[in-house]
Amino acid sequence: MYILINKPSGPTSHDVIDQLRRITEVKKIGHAGTLDPFASGLLFIAINRESTRELQNFVGLDKEYIATLKLGAVSNSQDRTGEIEKVKDDIDFTEKEVKDVLDKFVGKQEQTPPMFSAKKVKGQKLYNLARKGIEIERKPSQIEVYNIEMLEFKDSKLVIKVKCSSGTYVRTLAHDIGQTLVSGAYLEELERTKIGKYDLKYSIKVKDLRKENWESFTFNS
């Protein structure tokens, strides 16, 4: 059985699974794609051993995000949790200039995974190396961005909706957009709104689940 969870900003994806284990009293629980602690939105959760075995069928699904970029600065983690360095004081782009840059990132492309990520290189998670100040060479991955829609652009705040393939780092996309604008940018907020056909609007928050009601929110694929 499966359940769609709306993760708040703050806890890790593993924290959410631990909460669900306590509520459901089921030990075998997994998810089809992690969210960073600062990010919020949709987690696709499998509950029980049989369902977790099928998670590989969902891990590779396309994703949709609402991302808030902060222009004029960069972060060593490419998001708000890192060390911030100012690049540009005055953000004076027109909407057309920004949209033209966004359009350049639509399509198939290679993307270098960020150091602050759970991706493993030679058995080591990159973020463990990054926290020690170590940066190593990473092979770029093939990704595809299907669409980028500008939702808001005011001062140094840029909000976009991104539809992309699995494996796309929206943090890195935000950083690269900033580099192309020559203003710098980092990811200030991130909400995952879709995983394949599964939509955030049909999800539930863990705080609203109880031992007596959680099964009513589950479904079979």
C-alpha cells in the first residue's frame, strides 16, 4: 500500500518515515525520492515489505516543483542553508530578459551534481565530503527539463514552476540560471508538487495521521 505525504520544511525525509513507523507500527517503509530538509512537498511513501519492493517503479518518474530563487547572491550549497556570498546589489533585469534565460534551460542537457548531495562517488556521499571542505570531480548526468514557467519576478525574488526528469537537481538549476544571468542565484524555497501522475493536492500531513485513521489515506498502485 502507498500514501502521499506532504512534508513540511524542516524534517528530513527519513524523519518522516520514522514518524510513520510509529503511527502505523509497520517497520518496512520507504520512499520514492528524497526531499532536502529545507524543502517541502510531495513524498511518495510505500508501506509494508511488498510495496517497498515495487518502489523502483516510481523512483524514475518525472517531477514538478515550485522553486523560489534569490538573485544577486550565491551559496556554496546552492540553497539557503549554505554560506551566502553577495554577487550583485541591483537586480534590474526585465521579465523578458529573465524569461529568455529560463528558456535556455528547457530541453535535454547535462547537469553536474552538487557537492552538497546524497549522490555517492566511490562509495562516499558527496555531502559528507563537502562538509569537510573537500570538493571532487563529478561526472555530469543527462537530465531533461520539460518546461519552466515564471510565476513571479519582483526585485531579487524569482518564482518558477519546473517540470523535469527524475535526477534533476533544482538547486543546481537555480545556481546555473544565476550564472547565466551573471547575477548569481541560490534556491531559497522548494516545494515538490508532482511525482508522475501523483499530485500534492491529494497528500496528507503526518501530523494529521493517527493509528486509527492512517489506513484510510492509503491506496494501491
